[in-house]
Amino acid sequence: MSDRPTSGRSKSWFSPPGLALRAIVAGIVAGAVGIAASELLAGMITGTPSLVVAVGSFIIALQPPGAKDVVISVFGTNDKTAVNVAVVLVALLVAAVAGFMGHRSFESAARLLIAFGLVAFLAAALQPLSSPGLAALNATIATAAGIGALRILLGEAGFMAPVRFELPTFGRAGGGLAAADPAGSSAVLAPSRRRFLVRSVEFAVGAIALGVLGRVLLDRQHPGSAPVSATLPAASDTAQPLTAPESLSAPGITPIVISNDSFYRIDTDLLIPQVDASTWQLKVTGMVDHPLVFTYQQLLAMPLFEQYVTLACVSNEVGGSLVGNALWTGAHLKTVLAQAGVQSGASQIVGRSVDGFTVGFPTEYALDPAREPMIAVGMNGKPLPAEHGYPARLIVPGLFGYVSATKWLSEIQLTTREAFNGYWVPLGWAKDGPIVTESRVDHPTGGASLSAGSVDIDGVAWAPDRGIQGVDVRIDAGQWQPAFLSRAISKATWVQWWLRWQATPGSHTIEVRATDGTGATQTEAKHAPAPSGATGFHAVTVSVT
Ligand SMILES: Nc1nc2c(c(=O)[nH]1)N[C@H]1C(S)=C(S)[C@@H](COP(=O)(O)O)O[C@H]1N2
Ligand SMILES: [Mo]
């Protein structure tokens, strides 16, 4: 290190720790340049995978069995941002290591970045919807951009000969900056703290701006809505319009039908899959006498029916919002299965998605005359929004989404129960996923301050497709009081419940419990969502003055 320029003011900067820091900064900035190049390319050229998304999806797919809580938190919409951020941070960490290595050997730094680029390429190429060619193009350009930036910055940092784009024909190869450098280096090609900092800031700001631009363009390629051209044919078998007793109005009560925009969204995708309905196909395969293939038009030409079904997520916490009720339009799954001719012994129906996601549920459950599983193409009278599975998804009344409600459905495969496990089963979730009986207090909300006197307590309760028989409410662990219920649309849907309470001053805890159509009351025993759905009573505490 003795050949490094030193001076009083830059002592720490040129001390070994200072040099290492400079190299690490160079690495991080170079990493940002590489990531930005990848995001920009993905945003500008449709079909080019974002390497950040690819690595994130790969990590989601790799969730080791037992990492249930991590998996649950990865589910939520906000946590998708967290996955992106985590991938970027890990990439920057690798780049920091590369930078540190570069302060001794640029070759080894470049090799590390190439290795990382290769990992990102493999992750991208493994994505079900990706084009390996575009994945390779993106990984190559991103890696080259990162290595190029690192080379320039290491040059500015004085570890290597600086890269000069303006050739020294004007006799000022070092540029004016070097001469004016407060660090006081006199050699023309000497490292300059200021030039290094200026270049680093330029690269970092440019990378952030272009990376964000790339991501904005990328998100625009993946809207949550259905394509504008999509239309939903009228169903031949329509649901009865809702009547007043089926849809109560009370302060803060959850509407009986959740709009498409407000409906919860859960899937493993960091970007909403965009399916071209004109080339999309739905295959019926496996243990059937006649394998079938439907185009979107053929599916729409089937007799369509409407039904309200409440869909719930196994990850929903007690009192959580990962549940909703909608009017679904679709073809009868039973009709499609009858056309295909299900062979005896085909004990499981597997749903496969264009995104690689899979579910599995018993054939017997789907064929039970008590329920109408469907291949849904419409949601609340509109074509399925892209984020809810356009062009088609499965809806199986009574089952949690993770074992049934395949969005962006591409294949229905008949097999045995033993032969296959759906996506979440090896990750520690139950193979059977009947929706657990649950009830929720929506009004008043926990922590609310109320005035003494008459207070409306209300919420929803669901047990698809056993139906809800009764809902009880208790205050401060007192006597259970039966609540008033909305008239159930069907056993497959939730009900609203309501009770008027004479609130007295003090802090009070409101609890709710539901009894399903079989007469079974939900258990008070608290259980986390994994592996079969959360249990326990929802309780909210309010203060009354
Ligand atoms: N292709 C695909 N379909 C999927 C999932 C997924 O990750 N990928 N998640 C399932 C889960 S866990 C649930 S709860 C429901 C949620 O459907 P929604 O997003 O329309 O509310 O979709 C199911 N279908
Ligand atoms: Mo779910």
C-alpha cells in the first residue's frame, strides 16, 4: 500500500481500510448499474425477464419445507415488494464482495459477477413463462454493465489504470478534476477521491433513475385488469339478484359481495401473469378416456352459469382479510369431466397454471352433487381480472384457494391422490384444505373509542360450503348472545351478522363465534394458519366513554 498517494487530509481514505471501503463502494455502485440495466431491458422489451423477479421467484419456489411462517409472509401483496428489495440487497452484497475482491484482482471480481449473472440467468430461464434467449440476453447485458462499471470505478479509485473515454489528445489525460483535487495528487493518472466520488454518484443516481424507470415500465406490462378487448358472454343460468335480507347495511359492515378491485389477491407471482387468450388453451389430461383441449372461445361457448362463492386463503389469520365473496361465471367442471370421461381410480383432480402453480383436490369432492365446482371466466359480471386469473381459473366451493382455486388455469389433470402433491403440500401445508369455519368482527374496529349507549356490532361469518347456522357474540367473556344474520345466498357463501349493544363506560372485549351448517361451533383453541387454517375467536377491544 506504500505506493498509494497519501496526504494529511486523505489519510483515512488511502489507509488500507479506506481503500477497502472505496473498493466496496465501487462494487455496490457497479452492482446497481447491472441491476438497473436488467430492469431497464425487462421494462423496454416485453418478454424479457427481470433478473430481480427471476431470482425472487426462484427463492419463493425454493422455500424449504418448514419455513411456513416465511412463506405466509411472502404471500401478502406488500411482501412482494419485500422480496424484490431483499433480492436487490443480496445482489448489492455480492457486488460489494466483488468490489472488495477487485481491489486486489479485477479478474476475480469479474469472475464473481459473471457467476452471479449466471445464477440470475438460470433462475430466469427456469421461470415457466420465460424465453431462455431473452433471459440470456438480459443476464449478459446486466453482467457486462456491472463489470464495465466496476472497471471504470476501480480505475477512478486508483486500483487500476483509469478508463478514459476522452483520449488524451488534448494533453490533459487526467482531466481538470485531477488537478483540482483537494486530495492533492499530482500525477496525471493518480487516483482522485473527488473524481471517484463524482463518478460513483453519477453511476448510482443514473442506476436508480433508470432502474426505477425500468420497473415502472415492467409493472405497466403486467396490469391487474383484464385486457380491454375481453368480453364476458351472458350466462345461460344466472344467479338470482340479491334481495335486501341477503345484503344488510349497518355501520362498518363488510358488503356481501366484494368488488373486483377490493378482492384480496394471493399468489406466488412477483408480476401478474399476462395470458393471451387468443393462443391460450385449457387441456384435460391424465386418467380420462378422451383428453380434451379447449380454446378460450370454446370455453366461452359452453353453457355458462353464475354462482356466489366465498373464497378464503389458508394463510388468513383470525380476523384477517384474506377472504371474499364474489359472483363467479363459468363452465361446470362436472360437464367438462363428463366429456373427458374420468376413469375409475382417478382419485385426484390436479389444476395446473401457466405460472407453474399447482393444486390437487379429491375427484369425489368435486363430483359430489351438493356442490358445483367451476372453471370460472367471470367475476362479478366482468371477465376475470388478470390478477384473479384471466382467462380462466378454478373455483371449488368449500376449499381453500391453495388446494383448488388455480388462477391462469392451463391444465386439469386426472390422477391418483398418491401420485401428486400440489404446490403448497411439500412446503408443509395440509393436503386436504376444507375452509375452516370462521367469523370476524368488522365494526367496531379494535382500539376504537366509542360513546356509551347503543353500538352496532357487526361482521361476517363463513363456512363454505357447509353454510352458517348461527353467530354468537359475547362481551367481556360474558353470556353468548345470538346475532342477527343476513339471509345466506347459499351454503357456499358467507353471511353478515349484526347485534346491537348497550355499551357502558370502560374497556370492553367483543368476541364472535360461528356455528356451521352441520351444527359444529368453531373452536376457541388458537392455532396459527399453518398447516390447515387459523382457528380461535376473533376478539376486538374497544374503549367506551
Ligand atoms: N396460479 C396460481 N393460482 C393460485 C395461487 C397461486 O399462487 N398461483 N394461489 C392460490 C391461493 S393460495 C389463493 S388463496 C387463491 C386466491 O385467489 P385470489 O387472488 O383471486 O383472491 O388463489 C389460488 N390460486
Ligand atoms: Mo391462499
